[in-house]
Amino acid sequence: MAVNVLVVAGGGARSAITRLLADERVRVIDSPRHADVMLVVGSVPVEFGPALRAVHDQLAAPRAVRWWTASPQQLPGIPHAASITGADPVPELRAALDDEPHGVLQPDEPPTEWRGEGPYGTGGEGMMGGTPYGRPMVMTGDDLRDGLALDPLSLTVGPLLSPLPTGLVLDVSLQGDVLVKVEVRDSPFANNPATWRGTEPPWTDLDSPPPLRDGRTVDVDISISELETWRVRHHLGSVARTLRLAGLDALARRTARMAVADPLPAPSRIRRLDGWLARVGLRGLLDGVAAIGPDTFTDGLIARAAGTAVDQRIDDPAYADLGFHVVTHGGGDALDRMRQRLSEAAQAVQLAGRAERRATSIDRAEGSHGPLADHADCGLRLLQALPSLLLGMEWGDAVTTIDSLDLDMSLMARARRTGSGVLN
Amino acid sequence: MDAPSVGAPAIAMTWWAVPVLLGVVVAGVWTTVVIDRLAAAAVAGDRITAEVLTDPLRRARRLWDTPAVSTERPDHMLWHLAPALYVGVAVLGLSVVPLTEGFAVADVRTGIVVLGGAEVLTIVAVYLHGWSANAPLSLIGAYRFMALGLSFMLLSMFALIGAALPAESLSIGRIVASQADRWHIVSQPLGLPLLLVAGLGAAFWGPLNQPDAADLAGGTSGEVTGPQLLSWEIGRRCVLVTYAVASAAVFLGGHHGPVLPGWAWMTLKSLAVLMVLVGSRHVIGRVRPESMMKLAWLVGLPLAFLDLAIAGVVTFVDRGIL
């Protein structure tokens, strides 16, 4: 029986999720109530404690929590979380099915103190708002689309809402399912990564670009073969996540297997997948969503998906040797970004195969979002652009948009903290 | 009792068809689960072992044993009513479909109308399921289904009426009887795809799974676990079974076919339709609500009208009027 796992991705966890997606003994699900076990992966800031406790209380019995990390400590917020330190978490996840039931960790109280507040002592202000019995009251408000002043509901979304990236916190106001106000709050990953508890799970981290994995400095070159291999695995992992968002769990597993495969999958397989997804598979979900024009982002994958031929590798003689040419797509919507990832993955397989001992340097390398040296800044610019992108979108399109930007909150925090982008 | 014939009473009921019907539902739900797992394994490239038969039972057992959870101030009565209603309307719809020649729980003279009514009542069931949890994402799922349901069930109505034209009756038994020489999939080719799409919609399966979508973290069933979740998932599969059997009866000639007995043909045809319905989930991703509305109203509805026109023309040609 496949174990239903709710995944919380800490630092260094991206490849963990790809591996879990590839494993048929595990089913990654979105709702804590459907989960057999909550699996926290990688290093976790202490600030995650309250959110972890809140999600823990929503888990179905027996509220099993496991922490997959190389060096076990106490998981912030959840004292009974056992650690998994091996390379294969599934046997221990299966064992978690028979855990002793755990009780709730937080008292069952509304978020705001209401006793004695307001003119009637109930927290509300008559008909005009307040927080009656501790819950925000829905009021009328202007509508963006048709002028019908309905009931805007204010919510804080995240940091552990699946399928949004772990650590993304948004203050939103919804009218029906349309976002009428969006603000990005500080992520719990924002503090110093050196203080995070635990460390990455024990295997070569497939999803961190090579310079972040090893303790290398600016002057040392990066093997093109390693860099392009990382690119293949990263992009296929992103598409696997998108497939899961679209409900295509089996195709997600197939794609995740391609992402972790050794040797790398053949480019023809990737192109076949691209063909099906673009025409039928993901078209209904992604087509026309979040068209980001070439003026909004002038760098990296998003610009290439919008038709701008900008890539660090264009001017690199090592790549010119390999016959590199820039791949672009028109339009810049979520479907184009997905196609861009798959096209670049297919191309990267060929580049990695031909690269032999060629190398490039960090300041010339192209990362997953833009120049590798600017990885953190690219991510931060995406976060800053989120509110204007998401405003007026329906909930489903907003989630699709965030997924198409391929944000990794913990990686951005670590890269930012180490100064000039990517280095350790 | 006998199947209805010209001048027959309004209902032909076969009381002992009720346990057979329930058996068909149970077998159908089981088959759906197995087909789902096999299709997933085929698409993902998993090894297929005998566990594909035992795993669903283990998961069902685990769900059965899981204590229920509750949100803050849910509507308990409606929350528990919703899955019961969902299963109930699926079985109700199946009760007017002949399972083989002259054998239905109630082959009423207005079978198509009962089928359509059952279909529409699923909107109530799914809406209640999402609303009762008193949670924002569940509620969004519920509202999505209202938009989805209205759009796609209209298409099935036209498809079914087109099938009723040659039979000059709304009774599904008579519709099956009218396919003795030619199945409706040949004379009205658009009808079956339209009905299948409506089936995907009513069970919110695969490309039309908006109410319980991943982007709503489970949607209407996101706040639900235990036996309630189990009954909800069974309900969705019951709806798929109803549509598979109804499609087999209305468009694929029902029990008609050479050599094999009628019930064997019905089984084979229903199985074929079920494989298409269930398998679609693994290859076609969820369609976003706005695109879905455009598809339903700008493509689906004109096709439904066209189907009706084709049905009319074919009927007239058969009768020698044209």
C-alpha cells in the first residue's frame, strides 16, 4: 500500500521531493487530513515551529511526523517527530503507519482574543466588522472585475500550504475565488541559514547547482557536464511537480523517474513528453495563464519563454564548441515556460553528453532562472513581482502561476545569505 | 415482469433486480479502482504485481479505521449527507438502465429524465460536501462544481434526447430495443463523446476534477478523512459506473451482439467505456475553470445541437420522410 505523505521541504529538500515523486511506494498528497505521515525534509528554521504545529494538529490519526535529515535534532515545534537518516525513507515511513496516536499540540482557540473586546464583549463591532468570537468578519468591499461589492475574505496563506512552495507566505484577500489583494510576507526561511536545525538528507543533492553543493570559490571552474546534468534534473523535477498539480500523478512519477535516472534520459523521450503535454496533457491548465512579457523579466528562463534570446551561454566559447544555440518560445505564459524547461532539458542532455572535460566559470554560467551568480536575486525579483502578477486572478490560476515560476524559498535564502548569489 | 412494449404500463419493475444492481455497483466500483491502478502503473512505468488488487482494500480498511476529524463549526448533518446523496443518485440513475434484455430495476417510460435528474442532483451533493466543512478552499471547490455541472450536464441532455428520437420513447429499454439493427454510436457519433464528457464532469474525474483539485489542497474532500472520505471516493466511482453502463445501453446497443449472451455484451461494453473514462485521468490534466467554461459553451453546446440535428435527419431518413 502506498504511503500518503505530506511533504514539508526545508533546506536542501528539492531533490528529496523529486525522489519521492519517483517512488511508487509513496504518494505525495496535499491535504494533511489525507496524510499517513508528515515528512519534513532537510534543514528547518526555528520559525517554522508554529506552522508545523498547526499542520500537525490537522493530520489524520495517528499524526505521525518524521524528519528526514542527516543530523537529527529536535524538530522545531513537534517534540515527538522521529528522525530518518538513511538514504531510503520508505521503510520508516511505512513503520510510521503504526505509530501510537498523538494528541493535538495547540489549544483549540481562535487566532484573536475576543473576550471582552468590542462594544458587546464578543470581539465584534455590531454589524460593522471586528473579530466576532476571534474570527475576522467578512465585510463588503470593492470588486476588481464587475463592480459587485461582495464579501472579501482575508486569509494568510502558507508557509506550509501544499502545493505552494514551502515557506511562501501570502496575505491575500479573496472575493469568491478571485484574489483582490496580494502581499508577500517574510518567509520563515528569511533568517540566517546557519541557525537552521538539521542538515540536508544524505545523498548528492541533485537540485542544488554545483557551486552551492561543494564549498567552492569564484575562481574554480564548473564542469559543463555537471552543470548541464543538474539542469536536466532540475527542470524535469519542476515539470514533475507541475504534473502533480494538474492531477497527473502517474505522469509525474514517470517524469520524476526521468529526473533521477542515471544515465540521463534520451532527448527524444523528453521531446515526446513535451509534445503530449503541450498539445493535450497540460494545455487545459497552463495555456494562457500568467503571460509574462519580455519587458517584465529580462533575464533567464522566463525571458526566453517570452521570446527574448538571452542566455549566459551564448557568449561562452566552451558552449559554442558544443554547438549551443538558444531555445526560446513565444508568448511567455505558463505553458511556454513548461515547454521551455523541457526543451532546455532535452538540449542539456545533449550538451552534457558532448561536454567531456570542458568547463565554464560561475560568472558565466546559466542557472535555472537566470545567471547562476544571480540566483538569489532572480528569485527575489520573482517574489516582488508576484503581487502584480496574481492580482485579479482566480485561485487556481494563481497557484498555477506560482508553480510556473519554480520558486525555491530555502535556496533563495541560502544563496542570499552567502553574499554574491550562489557561493558557499 | 416483462420489459415495456408498445401500450405497456408506465413502469416495468423487476424486484429481484435490486440485489443484482447493487452487485453491479460493487463490482463496478471495484473494477474502476483496479483499472485506475493499472492505468497509473502503465503510464508511470511501474511494475504491475498482484498488489494492485490488494492495495485498494488495504487503503479502504485503513480509511475505515481512521477516526473522523472535524473543522471548526462544520455543518455535521449535511457533511455526512453529501456522500450518501452522491452514492444514492448514482444508484438511482443506474436503476433505470436495463442491465440486459428486459432486466432493469425500473425501466420507467421516462428513464432519460430520471437519468438527467440524478445527474443534476450531483450538483447538490458536491456543493454540500464543499460547503459543510466551513473552510475556504473547500467552498471554492463547491462553487467550481456548480459552474462545471451546469455547463456539462446540458450537453448530456441533448445527447440523450438525440438517442431517444429513433426510439420515439424516453424509456432506456426502448432505446436499447431500437438499436437492434444499428447502434447509435454509428448513427449519432457525437452523442457518446458528449455523454462521456458529462460523465467525467458529474464524477469530477480527470480533466474535470476541479472541486477536489490539488490546487485547493484536496478541495471539497480536503478537510475530510476516515469513512467519510472512503464513502466520497466510492461515490465518485459509482457515478462513473452509472455513466459507463448508461453509455453502453444508450449508444453501444446495450445487450445486442452476436454469439455472447446479452449480459456479457453489456459487461464488455460497459467495461470498454469505463476504461476510457477512468484512463483519461492519467493522460489529460485538469482544465482550468475559465477554459472549461469556454469549451463547454462555445464548443460543446454547438456540437450537442449538431448531434441533435444529425439524430433528427437520420431518423427522418429511416422513416422514409427525407
